[in-house]
Amino acid sequence: MASGKQSPRQKMINMMYLVLTALLALNVTKEILLAFTVIDNSLKKSTANIDVKTVKMGQQLQKLAVDNVAAKSALSFSNQTNKEVGDFVNYIHKIKTDLLRYSQGAVNPEDTKIDPVLAFSVEEEKKAEYKFYKEYPWVETKSGDMPNLVSGDNLDDHVRYFNEELAGKRGKELENKINSTRVNLLNILKAASNDPNLGKNPETKSFLTSKMIEIATKTSLLAGTVKDPFKPESGKVKDHDGNDLNWAEVYMHSTPLAAIFAMLSKIENDAKLMESEVCQTLAESVSAADFKFDAIIPVVSAKTGAVVTGQTYEADILLAAYNSKAQMKVFVNGSSIPVEAGVGKYKVTPQSPGTNQINVKIAFPNPAGGEKQVEAKAEFTAFAPSAAISADALAVLYVGLDNPLSISVGGIDPSNILVRIVSETGGATNARLTGQKGSYKVSIPKKQDRTVKIEVAAKLPGGQIKPMGTKIFKIKTVPDPRFICGGIEFKGTVSVQALRMQTAATAILDNFVYEGVKFKIQGYKFMAVGKKTNGPKFANSTSSTLDPIKGILGQLGSGDIMQFTDIRAVGPDGAMRVLDNVSAIVK
């Protein structure tokens, strides 16, 4: 364009055209500046929404902290987070105020003679009634949108502010402030994970640690080495002389002021977003140790584990969720039992039949600190092993004795068994039944009935009474005993010397079903004939004593004969019996 044979005037026109083209290239269009303003406004609205969420979480924590020590700790760490980000945001706002003053001609950031509002056009100020917000040092409209900066296309003042003055101290300071805020927020979560109220529970500690790593990975609040996207092989972005450029030199250079404001709003938004995530993590950590159900099992809960025919079996069947990793301790009747995969394993071997009570207590970590306990009660019935084997012909009850009976009903608690005794026809009887819980005795003072009937019923869980069966028993008297004198029995020959050593006559039962049944001799008659007795000798006794026959025994010798007759005895029924006569030859 400037070559060839041209007149000086033409050369001047061409030169002016080139300068104009360069100026146009340097000029930032109004549309671009407007776009930056729109971005800035959008970031500010997003930041305000994040603030609302963070404030609500803080309010919830405050309510929980009234009686929850874990929530108190979380609230303390949350307040630290708010202060850290609050200080950082104030720092960003200070930078924005400084830049507005610079763009308006201030010599240094402390030049307060220049009001930042003058950075906006008077014409736009008339269109919208601006008002200052305490948290923002710049002007907003009623709609919340920032008007166009009068000096939004400024390319120099912020470069001087960040990178040229004080040897670039302000730019490096901003970079360090961004990174230190990020580290400090992560360290708050690290401290929370080691807190005695929050970190003592393994699940809470693991939750805080994993969330800290997650936030550190995804947060955008970071300023560091900038790689050249067009020359990745060269590493860092470099200037024309080949020197590495730091973060502020890359992002705070050759950029209009409107873009710098949008970037600072973006950094503020990143900090607010990280603040919200840290506070949310702290709030969630309060309940991180709550039971989280990770396993399910079917459960059949029945009122009773056994029923008889005709009784309705009822059960609640449900799907139960439980925590297989629960850090819990289980106690049954005060004794600890093992816990496997979140389920307490209880085993017991009853030594006697009846109902057994189970008092259960489960202790588990309380997210609010300390330990929580829940209690429950249950019961089970133990039955003695038995087989119902009986010979009907031997179903006998004896007069005068306490006849023992064992009665059980399968699946029924012995305490719920009802028994009564009646005559075979169902009427009254003189037989008496005593006892409970499966063990009974039948006493019959005198023989009145030929048979009696035992009726058994059961009280079912629902309260209804159900007959279980009956059995007929014969009534018999105890058999007659045998007469003996002390330990001497009258079979064949008897030593008279041994007989003289005995003091009383007795009576015994041979092979009777009940042991210990006793009879008492009430009297007898004695007769003996011998070579020296000069005919029969007689003695009579009204008791069991043998004294009346001792004199006669002294006259007897080998081959002589003795006999006991009219032997009277009383047994357990109180009736007088006459026993069989006994006789023997003296040896």
C-alpha cells in the first residue's frame, strides 16, 4: 500500500489509513464490553444465590447445636469457613474499588478524593437511580445489573496496578491469596475430621476426609502456573524475550477493565461456591454416623412359635433393612453377645421347662456424641423332652397315696395348662388334684369311685381355652404287705435266738410301684407248741412290740412250731387290714 510511485499526499493518506486500522484493532467494541458486563452480572447473581444457601445451612446448624455436641463443633468450623471467605471477598472488593479509582485518575489506591461512582457515566446515572450497597463498593441499578463502565475499555491502569507497580507485588499477592484461601478451607475440613466430637466416629472421619479430597479436586478456586495452550510443548506462557509469565501477568494484561471485573467476580464466585460446599459437608457430617442400611433380610415375627390343631397361627412378615457395618454392642440379660455383620448372635440352652424372659439392650455411637442405647423385651418357652408312651391297663391311682402325674401339651407353656379331675361320668369325686406347671399329685382319701377322669385344657395366646384331651384312671387300694419281725421273714425255719433279739413286728410291700409306702402293725396273736411248753402257749399284742412273746420264745427249741395269726395293720389310707398268717419251725 505504501510502495510504488505515489505522490507525497497519497503516501500520507495511506499512512493515516494504516494508523487508523491499527487504532481500530486496539479499540474494544461496545458489544464486547457489554458481554463482559452481562457475565459479571450473572456471576454476581449466582454468588448471591450461593450465599442464600450457605446462610440457610448455618441456620440449620445453629438449631441442631442447641443440644448436639457434634453440631456445635460443625457450627464452629462453619463459622471459620464463613470468616475465611468473608475476608477473601472483602479483599476482592478492595481490589475492584482500587481499580475504579485508578481508571478515574487516582495516583494510588488510597486516593479517596476520587469517588468510584464517577467511573460511571452521568447520563446512565440519570437513567437509573443508583444506590450503594454496603457489601459492594460500586454502583448497582435497582434491577441488580451493573451499568456499563465509562472506562470499561481501559487497557492500562489494571496492568500498572497488578504487574508494574511495586515490582508486580499486587498481582503475586492476589495469586497467593487465592491459593491460601483454598488451602485454608481444605484445612478446616481436615481439622474437623480430627475433632474429638466429629472425627471420633470412623464413618464421620472417613466422610470428611473423602469430601475434602473431592472438593480439592473439583474446586476452581486456584491460581498457578499457566501453560501456553497454543504451544503446550513449551510449557509456561512466555513473553517476547522468552521469560516465564506468572498468573497475574497472563490474566491481568492486555485485557479491558470490564473483563478484569468479570474475572474478579468469577474468583469471588469460586470462593463462595467452595465455602458453600465446605459448609454443606460440615452440616452433613453431623448425621454421617447415623445408621445407613446396606442389607436387607426377611423377618417373620409370630406371636407364638408353636400351635396346636385348631389354633390360628399368626405372623407379621416384613422386609427388614439393617446396617451390616454397625458399630454396636448387644447385651442379653446383662451379658454381651457376639455381633456378626450387624446382627447379634444369641444362643442359650434352657435347663428347665417354662417361659424364659429376654431383656435386650443395644448400644451404638451417637452422632451427637457419646453413646445411644435402645432396649427391648422378648420371651420364649422351653419344653422338657418327652414322649407320650403309656400302657392303658396300668393307668391306676392308689387310695391313700399322693399319686404323681406329669402333664404336658406340645407347644403350650406349662403355666397355661389347665387340669381337673372328675368321676368317670363327669361328676364330683373325692379325689383331689394339686400342683402346677406340668407336675401334679392326685390324692384319694378313701375308695369311693371305681375310676376317675383327668381332663386337660390349654389357654392359647389369644386367651381362648381349648380342650387337649382326657384319660381314665382306675382307683385301687394299696396291696397288703407281708408280716416280718425286724429283719426276720417267716419262710421255712427260723432261729429263735435271732427272733428274741428283735423288738417289733413290721410289714413290707414287695415290688410295689411306689417306694416308701409304710404300714404299721396294730396287733397280733401268737401261738407256739414245743417239747418244753407242755402244750400250746399263747400271747396277744395290741401293738407292734414283740415283748409279749419273749418268754415263750425262751421255751422253744429245734423242731418246735410257732405261728402269728390275726395280724392287724394300718396303711396310708388309714383302714385296718388283717394280714395273712405266718408260721415257722424253730431250727
